Amino acid sequence: MKYRIGADTNVLFSGFYFSGPPEEVVRKILRNECVLFTSEYLAEELKEVAMRKRTDMETVRKFLELSNVRVLPDEEYDNMESSEEAEKLVRDAKDRPVFAFASHTLKHGIIDYFLSGDNDLLEEKVRKALKGRLISAREFLELT
């Protein structure tokens, strides 16, 4: 089964530049074993982190252009309902658009799982709101 996943910036950036579960997730995407759905917000955040860390922007650009990487417009998921739910569940304002994207894509069956390494997003109340389909990279690898 080819999983459809979403992934937080921390998973993708770590996967590009460090070893461990995020690296294996990125490899699965590169081998076309998974389809990655991301948002404009997350794609821009990935570029910003790469620039700030002075890493190879070409790697990020090529990755986002892969045929199995789909960048969804923010307006597809960013609405009042998702913003209110995110505000109730997610402490960090920067993580709220990530939650809104994960929530929308999971609830509409666009993705099977959303992967994150962010402790705020991996809190039990957030996982429960997303029916246990917001998981760490390690948990995803255990499923596959």
C-alpha cells in the first residue's frame, strides 16, 4: 500500500540532513513509496528553515517538485472552523496552521497520516482530536 502522508517541517528538514526515522520517511518519499501532501505554509516554512540553517536550497526545491509531492493551496483548508479548533488545542500559534492542514487533509481522506516531531502537536489531546492519525516518524515506520 502506498501511504498518503502529510509531514511537518521538522520531519522533512531532519530527514534531509540527519539520520534516523525522519531520514527514512524522506527516503520513502524519494523512492515514490509514499505520496506527500503539504501546504503552501509548510513548503514556505521548509524553505525558510533551509535558508536560515544555510543548507542546500536546491535539495528543497527539487524535493518539492517531485511528482509524488503535492502542495495544496492554503485557502483549501484555512478557514474559521479550523482556526478555532486549532486555537483550542494547539498552544503555539506557529503550529496552528499545521494543525489546520493536518485536520483538513485527514478529515477529508486526502492523507492517511500526518507526521510530526513537534511535542505540542504530539500531545494526547491533539492526537485524539485527529483520531490517532497524527503520529511521529518512528510510529509511521512501525506501521509500514
